[in-house]
Amino acid sequence: MGSSSLTTRLLALALSVSLLFTSSSGHGHSWDPYTDKAKMIHHDGPMLTGNVKLALMWYGDCGKDIKNTMRNFIKSLELPGKDHLQPQVTRWWEVVESYQAMMPGAKPGKSPKIKVEVVKQLTNKAYKHGKVLTLQAHIPILIEELTKGDTNVLPVIVAARDVSIQGLCNGKCADHLLTEDPKPRPYIIVGNPETECPEECGWPFVPAKPGSKGPVLKPPSGNMAADAMVIAFASALADAVTNPMENGIYHENSATPMGPAAVCKGIFGPGAAPGNPGKVQTDPKTGGNFNAHGNNRKRFLLPAIWNPATKACWTL
């Protein structure tokens, strides 16, 4: 038992050192969403349109709060709250849908709806493949277990608090990637910030790096990890829809393509600045901070995204 635990810890340490080196070298200019101007360009590849069917894998003990909060967000992309409080999550999603106007042959007027729904869920509480997941060795196996070869679904791997996924923490808290199979397919990974880099991936619900100025917000659901994971997932989903095969619509930043949310990272409301998320709303009953109303009276804090209409970062 001790030897196995030590091996896991050493692998996690080696992985994080390797990723730290990779993330800090070879990318040239570091993107600044507060001063740099993005230029989203269509690179001849497809978007995800029509019905986007999600297959969710909850890897490890993700807990009820995380599952419910993420599923409520997904429902809120299409279903507005019955009380019609503004602004709605549906309005945020309409901006993502508007990227269809950048595709060849797009018809004038409002872009068609893109319906996102969960069609399959799988829970793996036994940590069948360990607690350190690599993109080459583990993620393809998990995708196969989840989808059973069904290429009509978009796999989403969600990690529990004690699970590390290669590629996350160092600049990204969730990501949209492609498998390396002979027939590559898009997928999304979502990390949990409770123990994995909370300063970076739990912000703005936890203090950012020491010395940074700005308010610490209160999570709208009351669960820091759940609300931070919605922010990360929303960003990755917007990127996956607009650039599923990594040749769609994105901003070229040196060697790293950046999607609609990535170019606006850290902005949640007017007046945002480094370490300051900007002006958002506060629930008078709970004190939770949010900028979007969702289905079933849920509230969310959603990231800014680049708006094709204004050619700038946009928030609700």
C-alpha cells in the first residue's frame, strides 16, 4: 500500500514539474486580456452546430453539489428561468451561437440555435485508472468506456478533488482537446480546484496570488469548487463549439490557439483588472456573487467571451 501511494505521489510530482516547464517556455508573448486585442479568424474548419450531445464522466467522488451545479448550467443554456430575471445564461450562449455568422455560407440574421444536452452520464468512484490521469495513457481509455465508440457525443471528463489531469492547473482549469487516434475526436476535461491549484482555478472565489488586489467573491451556489468548475467548463465548451477540430475559429497567439473565453480570461464584469473580476451582482439573501440567472432560479458567474458583433470581450 505504501509503495503504491509513493509511486502515485512521485508520478504526480514529475507530471507537474514537466507541465510547469512546458507552460513557461516556447510561447513567446504572454497574452494580456486587459490590453491585447484579439482577432478571431475562421481557419476553414467546422463548428459544432445543431444538437451538441454531451456524455459526462464523473471521475472519482465528485459530489452532489458539483454534479447538480454543472447540470443546471447546461440546462440553463437553452431554458431560461421562469421568472425571466435578467441577464440570463441563454443570452451568454447566444453570443457563442453568433459565431455561426463567421462560417462560409452563413445566412443573414440571427444565428440558429445550438442545443446542448446531456445524453449520457457515467460515474467512476473506484478510481479505476488511478488519481493521476495522463492525456495519452488514460483519457482515451476513459473516452472509450464512456462513449462505447459513439462519435456523435462530445465526451466530458470531470475530475474529483483528489484527481490530477495532465495539462490542467498551468494556465488552464478545463480544456478542449483532440484525441490522437487515427480519427481524432474532440473532448473536454474539467479539473477540480479544491486541492488542485485553488489560487488559479478557484479564483475569484478564493484569493488570487499573494499581493494581488481585488475582491474575493462568494460562490453563488455556496460551493466554491462547483461554481469555479462551471466557469472553467463554460470556457472550454465555448472553445469546443467554435473550434472542435482545432481548425475552426480562434485567435492565434504564437503557438497557442485561443478561443472566445480564453482571450477574455479573468474578466467577469465592467471594470475588471488584474486580480479584480469586475462589477457583478450580489444575491441579497445569500451574499453569493453572480452575473447570470439560470433555469430553476439558479445563478451563475460566467466568464467574458469575445463577441463577434463588437469584436471585443463581452460580459453579461
